[in-house]
Amino acid sequence: MALGGGTGEISFDHRVASEAAATYRRVAASLEGAVAALAGDVARLGQWQGPARRAFDEPFARTSVDARRLAAELRARARRIEQASSLAAAHNRAVRQALAQTVVGPQAPMAW
């Protein structure tokens, strides 16, 4: 983001922001899907007992928590990107409106 052209507008590529937010959301959904699939596999391994099961359960639990945390962070980043894009667009609309009123707005009556 940068101020553009001396007008006070914020230069912001909304298309790139939208694509980044969508990518974050897709990756988050993939992570959540992978964790769900792995949880299903773990449930099917219910016959495992003892040290072999414990050796698998603990890393899986940590990994699934980490993956869910990362997915939540990616979704939060997507929201922040969308908010920044929306704020930049609102700011630019306000700047353009103010400039339009200054240039073509009502003028004081001329004194003859």
C-alpha cells in the first residue's frame, strides 16, 4: 500500500489481495481436510494397543492441534487482507468524493 498520485488515494491492488485471501482460505481448508482424514485413519486403528498406539497418538495430537492452529491463523490473515482492501477502497472513495466536491462543488455567488 502506498499513497498514489498526490491525490491522497491509497494504491492497493485489490485483485492481488482477493487472490491472496482466497489462497489462504484454500490452504486452511486443505489443512483441515487432511486433519479430518487422518483422524478417520486413527479411528480405524482402534485395535492398536500399548506403546505402539501411544507412540502414534501423541505426535498425531500435536500435529492436528498445530494444523488447526495454522488453519485458523490463515483464515485470520485472509480476513485482515479483506479488511485492508475494503478500508483502502472506502478511503479512496472518500478522497475521490472530496476532490469532486472541491472541483465541481457549489461556488460562491459572483459579486458584480
